[in-house]
Amino acid sequence: MEAETDLRGRLERYVDEIHTGRLESCRTIRLAIERYRRDLDNPDLYVNYTVLATFDKFCREFKHYKGPLSGQRFVMADWQIFVATNILCLKYRSTGLRKYRLADIEIPRKNGKTFFVAILGLFLFLLDGESGPEVYTAAVDQAQARLCYDAAENLVMRSIFRPMVKKYNWGMTAPGTVGVFKPLSKDTENKDGLNIFGAICDEVHAWPNTKMMDVIETGTGARSQPVIVRISTAGIDTSVPYYRDIEAFINELEGIIPLEEDHFFFLFTPDKGDDWEDEKVWKKLNPNLGVSLTWDYMRSVYNKAKIRGGSAAFAFQTKNLNMWVDAPEVWIPDEDVVANNKPFDFSALDGQDCYVGLDIASVRDITAAALYFPKYKVVKFLFVVPEAKINGDDIERSRVDYRLWHEQGWLDLCPGNQLDDDWYLDYLFSHIEPYKVKCIAFDPYRMYGMLPKFGKYAPVAMKYDQTIRYLGPPTFELERMVFAHELNFLDNPVIRWMFRNVVIYRGPNGETNMRVDKAKSRNKVDGVAALIDAIGGWLNDEAAATTKIIYQNHSLRTV
């Protein structure tokens, strides 16, 4: 009972110190703390402190066997108590089952993550109470998969639990629970027959695709409360699936997209503007700095990185500070996008001047129309996807809930598995009918088959050249208006998500020399692109009124 009280006190103090700011941490950790506080307010959730005390006692039976702490018993740091509480002890009252099935921990190296999760895997293997637990350490290759496994094996063979385990070349068994603990990699044969209860996935920033993760997740289907823990540092390749996952996790914590309720995120991610040379930044990103990670080590590695530069600096930033060194910056911060939302009476738009921007996507993707009303600076968006997109026939790993957006009225469905041009034009024209449409500015991609069907809207249809010369002025104006909080996006969650995805290319010749870089953008940006076209059409009319025409239908001519 005393152990439970002590653990609970440390947990509550850690949560309170981060919540109040007495313990400086990064925003993603603060958001994880706020999520936990909300869970505590949920009457159907509770923390089983007895399980926490059991796990803590289990941890203390293992001793460090490397480095300056060798021979000392393992004692969880406060952040590890918080992680263990969420993964093992946060449960539903109605079922008694754990809330989380999947956990992602992104933390710099030398913070004790491998040692900690190795013990977590052993707990699932030996003491969690599951019948026939299959626990695996997984990685991109066999050598990496064995790192965490070897740590677990070395720990258990030096502990009081050694009699419970039989060791083989391929792994360990626990005859008492009919359990198995072994390394797993892409080289392992017969992975599809696994019945996984626990998995420790190591350095997932190096996983080139999702095949291994798909096998692991599908392998837990027969278990009522499996535990999959993914641990990693940052990497240097933002094209890997894990980088897109991290961005999605942050978007979920920020409230940009819906939370996956069975997925726990604990991400020591740098905040915008963090200086990699600032020791205060080192501390907030490395919770074990001064414990398993010494200041002397950090300063030594930093000094080498500073002197050598190049790859040495990149290695320090990624491995010691969790900075994705080639990560593009967010164009407009989410808080500024959110500030462009205000209550509005839609009936006021009837009969008003309206500038439409169209971004017709590939036949199986999001098609966006932005309706800009300059009098009120209101933007109404029309997003359409083929019905198959939310029915599982064409699901991509964009980690957004199209179905929810459809149910909420932010996203409409075109019947079938691809966009039907005739259906879409009927849909579009019915939505813009109440307004005085002054211009329909469109990206010419995929528009040639539609243009002959524009009917009465043909006179206001305008091909909007997608070169930086023409996209620059409206992109700059959009940026200005959003930062000034002049627009009204009507609380549309889809456009909020899309703004988060935008990467901007800025040319060398003037502040308006900019455009959305679709190739480098993180995910879908169709709504932003459509809005830029709409603003371009509006600016074209504004310029025409003062004879300063933005040439759209022909190139600049000289006489």
C-alpha cells in the first residue's frame, strides 16, 4: 500500500509540474499530459494503481549491467512511471480492459528507452496474466530486432525470474504461462501465423514501409488487450511512413484531426523555434539528462557536432534532440488558422459576389472548391471524394477520418469509386446557384473534359495558370489575410488539416514570389490550392478595376 501511495504521489506531481509549467517540457508532452488529465475526468476510466505497484516492484528486480549504473537496481524515472501508467494501468470500468492497444514513444537516445521497454516486454511475457503470451521485439532487420531482445534476455537471466524462463538460440519460453519471447524482423518466416500479445517495435524511423507494422497489428486480432509499443528517435528521411505518422499524432494531440482513442502518444518533439545549441532545449527533450544521460556526454557530443558540422551536426540534432533535420516548416501556425473562424449567418451570403476556385483532383482523390465572398471575407469549402474512399475500397494511410467528416457535413461523396464529371458539375452548380458568381478560376489539370459542360457559367470560367508568376500574388494575399485573422473558414476541420500540410516554395525575387509546393507538402492541400485560385480570380477583377491587370488568358504583350 505504501508503494502504491508513493508511486501515485510521484505520478501526480509529475503531471502537475508539467501542467503548471514548473517542469519545462515540449508542447507535445504537455498535450499528452492534458489528454491524461481528461481521461481522469472520464467516469468510465480509472487507474489501477495496484498494477502500477506490481510493475514497479518487477522493475526493481532487474539490475543495470552496463555503464556507470552497472549493478544498481532499475528504478523508473517519473516520465517512465507516466508511460507505464497509461500503457498498463489506465482501464475501462465497464470491461476492466486497458484503454490503449498501441503506444508510440519518440525520445532521444541515451534516455533509457530500450532498457525500459525491454522490462515492459518481460512483464507482458511473465506477469501480465495472459494465457500463452507471444511477445516479440521487432525491427527493420534481425540485428536491430535482437538489440532489445538481447537486453531483455540479459536482464531476465540475471534476475530472480531466471527459473521461470528457458533460453534457446531463437528466443525464450516461459513454460508456466506457455509464453514465447523472441526477436522478429522482415527476414522472419511465417509471420502471418503469429498470435501476438505484445510487440516492442524498435527504431521505426528506419522502417521503409508499413508491411511489418501491418503484420504485427493484424497478428493481435485474437487478443482482447494486446500491447504494441513503438520506440524511436527522429531520422533524416521524412519520406518514411513513420514521419507521416508522427505528424498525424501531433495533429491528433492538437485537435486538428480526431484522436485514436486506443493509441497513446508520448513524443519529445522540439517546438517551433527551438535552438539546437541551447542547453535548456536539451533538457526539455531529454528527461533523463542528469541521470542515465550525463551533461558531460551531451556537451562532448555537441562540441564535436559544432566543430565538425555537416553529418555530425545532423546526427546530434536527430539522435540527441529528436529533430527531423530535413523536415519542412509549417507554413502558417495552426493557432493562426484557428483564429480565422467566427460565427456567421449563412443567409447573408445569398446574392453576394462569389469567387470560386477549383482544384479537380485525380479521379480517386479529394476534389476541392473554395467559394470566397469578398464582402464578408468568408470562405465556404466544398470537398468531395468518391464513395469508395470511405468504404474501404481505396483507403490510404493519410490517417484522417473521411467518414467522420462526411457524417459531420464537411465532406460529400460522389457515388462509385472515382469522380464522375457530370455528377460533380451538377453538384457544384447547385451549390453556387444562390450566389452572384463573378469568376470560376480553375487549375487546368483534368478540366478540359468539363469545360464544354459549364453552360451559363462558361463566361465566368477562367483558366488560372499554375506558375509562380500567377500563384505568387494570391498566395501572398492569403498568407497576409490569415495572419491578420481577417478571413472566416467557418470552423471547417478539413481546411484546418490541409493548412497544416502545406509546404511553401519561396523564390528569390520579391516577397510575392511564392507558391504551394504540392510535391513536398505533407498530405492533401487541395482546399488551400482552390482558395488561392479563388483569391487569384478576385485579385484579377480588383486589378482590372485599376487597369493593373494580372494577365491570365494570355501572356504579357509589348507594343
